[in-house]
Amino acid sequence: MEYVGQIALILIATLLASALSQRVGLPAVIGQLLVGVLLGPGILGILTNNHLMHVGSELGVIILMFIAGIESDLELLKKYFRPAILVALCGVIAPMVLFYIYGQFMGQGFERSIFWGVIFAATSVSISVEVLRELKKLDTPEGATILGAAVVDDIIAVVLLSVFVSVFGVGGDSDLNLATATILQICFFVAVVFLVKWVVPFILRLAERLPIYRSVAIVSLSICFLMAYTADAIGLSAVVGAFFAGVAVSQTKYEEVISNSVSSVGYTFFIPIFFVSIGLDMKFDGVIENLGFLIVMTLLAIITKLYGGALGAKVAGMSSQSAMVVGSGMISRGEMALIIAQIGISAKLIAPELYSEIIIVIIISTIIAPLFLKRTIAKLDNSNEGSN
């Protein structure tokens, strides 16, 4: 019954922390992330990243991105796909170059230096999605660009990871070679088109005929988890599959009832566990000794995505204020960078003595990201009000 007590603690703590964060003008997700830091091994040691946290957080981020897909405008996503590609490319090139230069300066050698860039080229848009949703900016040109860029960014990160682990890694595990994974991923995105247009609407119409309470919501969640599993099995992030499952649902007449049902499940249980789990990886061993390294790495993590993403948006024709919103939405590294770092340490592409510090930088950038996003959105709103 220990899990039951942990769940109760997480739900109460995140509820209070969210309310406190909003009271002081911060996004609610900041409070939830800090609950993980406070209750985790880094400070109080009440919670650890056990099996409950691992499974709960995986389900939480899948449901969060499913909801984001449901609330997204497909036409807007199509319209801003070109800016999304430019944002993703610039947001990958900037960290790859600057982290490689800093790695060389720190004497890490070619392979380890360039793998720093691979780690911080990844973006975890799930944190940004929650802020955009809270501020009702998910269904905007900036929100669509961030979501589209995150999908492209994820594909690029997976390809880079596959290449570097296969070429430079030692003991890296991979069930698929790069060519096979690429073919399967292309097939996945082709299948998504059919799912969005025909398959999912047909399946949900059949589900509606079942004499079961919330049958449509149950079937839609099954589709979400199946697509998330498929995406993960072919080397993509599970959140990509979940997001496109949500997009497919958004094209049906059941969008509102499914969104309400899934949001009730997600936001009352799984999503708080996901946000708390990120903070649990924060440990402070050796922080003082490596403070300079942490500061430089954190600044690079923020600057490369903020200005890299903003540059891509600006090249695509967006205004300076909108470009900064997009760049802010790409700062968060979250679970994607943590996964890449874990693969990197097992493949001996990260120096073991710096692994904890890199994890701290990933988490700090994830916690800071919502602050940047909220501030740039406020500036954009003020700018729009001033021009009206």
C-alpha cells in the first residue's frame, strides 16, 4: 500500500503547488516540477523514481500530448509546417555547433563533444504544451509552429542518436538499424494520413454504437496508446504517436466529449505524476565543485534553443515577438533529453563523472522554460494590444 500513500502525497502536493504558483504569477507546471525536486532524492528524499513513477509518468506524458493533439487545429498545423521545419532545423544546428565547441574546450574529444550537441538538440514540448494550454495559446500560429517543430525536432534527434550510437557508441542497444527505422517511420507518417482522414472516424462511429458508458472515450484512449506504442517501437518518441492520435480525434464530432473525459483522467492522476517525475532526477552531488560548468551548460541550453528557434521562425516570416515565443517554446528538454543522456552513458558517449551535471542542466532548462514562454507570450499580447 506504499504506492497509495505516494499517490496521495503527489496529488495533494501538486494541487497546492499549482495554486501557489498561479497565485504568484507563475505557470502551474512550475509548482509541479518543483514538488518533484523538493520531495525527491535531491532534498527530502520522500519520493524516488520507482516503478510507479516510471509507469505513471510515461502514461502522463502520452495523455498530455493526446490532449494537445485533440485541441490542435489541423489546418493551422498544415499552414505553419514550413516555419516548423525551419525552427526545428535552426534549433538543432545551434546546440550541435555550440555544445561541440564547448566540449572541445573542456577536452571531451570529438565523439563526446558532439554527443553533448545531440543531447541538447532534443526538445520536450510537453512542458510548453501545458503552458500554452493554460494561457489558451495552443491553437495559435505560435502554438502550431511549436507543435510542428517539436515533431520534426523529435525525428531529427532520433536520427542523430541512431547515427552516433551506431558509429561511435560502445555497447549501445538498438533493435532496429537506421535504414529499417527510417523506412518504418516514413510508413508510420503515411499511415497517420489514413488514420486522420478515414480510420479513426470510422472506428469511433462503431464505438458510439456500443451500449457502454463512455465507450467512445475508451476506444479513443486505446487508439492513443496503440499509436504511442507503435511510434516508440519504430524509434520515434511515444508522444509523437499520442499527438497524432489526438489530431485524428480532433477531426471527428466526438472531439469535445473525448477531450473532457481524457482530461479528467489525465489531470487528476497521471499528468501530475509526469511533472513530478522530472524533478525526481535532480540530485545536487558535486554541484559546488562543478558550478561553473553547470552555469555555462545551462546558459548554452537556453540560448541555443531560444535564439535558434527564434531565428528559424524569423526566417519563416514571423514577427520578432512571435519568433521569441516560438524560441521559448523550444527550450524545454525534459524526458527526451533524459532518455538520450541515458543511452549515451550506456554507449560510453558521456563522461561518467559529468553525467549527473548534464542531468541537472536538462532539468534546470525544463523548469526555466515555462518562465521564458510565459514572459514572451505576455510581451506578444502587449504588442498586439498596442497595435490595435
